[in-house]
Amino acid sequence: MLTQNQIEHLFDFCEKHFVRHYDLQVELVDHLANAIEAQMKNQTDLTFEKALENVYHNFGSAGFGPLITEKRIAAEKQGRSLFWKFFKEHLRWPKVLLLFMIIAIAYSLFKFDSNFFRFFYISIFAGSFLIELYAISNFTRTISSTGKKFLTADFSRGSGLFFVLLFVPFCSDIFDKNFPPPLHSTWHVLFSSTMLAILVVITIADMQVLISLKNKLRQDYPNAFA
């Protein structure tokens, strides 16, 4: 069984070999510790330093590099999968009612007065963007308070922000004095209303992703958040 000092040495070793993220460090330290203990058990005269050297040598000339890349890709995939999981939930009954409600409100406002529609659209768009930024900022502050970096957090958060930014061209049409175009105005407004509703769903889904990630990190690494 390795001592606490030896465990801390393994964390320092990972840091010196460019493993900057705490969650990956914990995983690596656990792997290194088990491998070192197995070697020292089989060779009683083997020192901790030599056993560590042997274990690290097994990673090859690239060291931890390939593992870091693999885990980064996995973290990105996890973030995307989590985002789409929450997003698709809002397209099912009864949560899909929110999407239909936004479309109905937007279209009704347009039928009453196009300026009301324009104000509603811009307000929802700006609100979604600000909420998205606040959620990411709050998540970042929580992670920063630990004094550690997490691979999962760095490559999984804000999955929906990219999609929110994609809506900027749609929002710009609203400022056009000729909006909506005379031809097919009904379909144009319905399309814009649908896109607005999807934007709201994206924002909600991404907030759920950040909450889920934060809770999982607290559960998996309680010492870091103590």
C-alpha cells in the first residue's frame, strides 16, 4: 500500500508530465498506484521510484499524450451526447408544449401587430443569450473555486452556445423594416417563430447540461469541492 506522500508524488508526477486536469490526474494516479503496488509486491527489493519509472515507460515515448487526447475527445463526446439527450427530451410530450406555446404566442403577436412580434422575438433572443452566458459564467466560477481544472468541464460546457450564436442571422432579419417579406409572410413568420422556440429549448437544454456536469463533478470529486 502506497503512503500518502507517495500518492502526492504521483499527482506531482502527472502535473510535470503535462496532465493538468484533476479528473484525469485522479484516474492516472489510481492506475499508476495499482501498477506500482503490483510491481513492488512481485519484486520486494524494487523501490517506489524505479517502479514508477517502469510503469511510465510502458506508456511509450509519447508518455501520457495519447491518453490526454483520447480523454479530451471522450469529454467532448460526452458533452454533446448529454446536450442532445436533454434537447430531445423537450421534443417529447408533455415538454414539447413549451415549444408550441412559444410559436403560438409569437404568431399571435404578429397577427396583432408586427412590432409586438419583433419586440417579443428580440427579447427572447437576447434573454436566451444572456442566460446562456450567465449559466456558463456561474459554472466556471464554481469550478474555479476549487483551484483545479477538470477535463470534463473544459470540453463539455456550453455545448449549446454555438447553436445560440447560429441564430444571429435569423435575428438580424427581424430588424429589417420590410419584415416579413410580402410574399409567403405567414410561412416566414411561422418559421421564425419555430426557430425562436428551438432557441429557447437549446438554452434550457444547455443549462441542464451544466447543472448535470456540476453535480457529477461534486459527486465524483468531493475532496476538490470541500
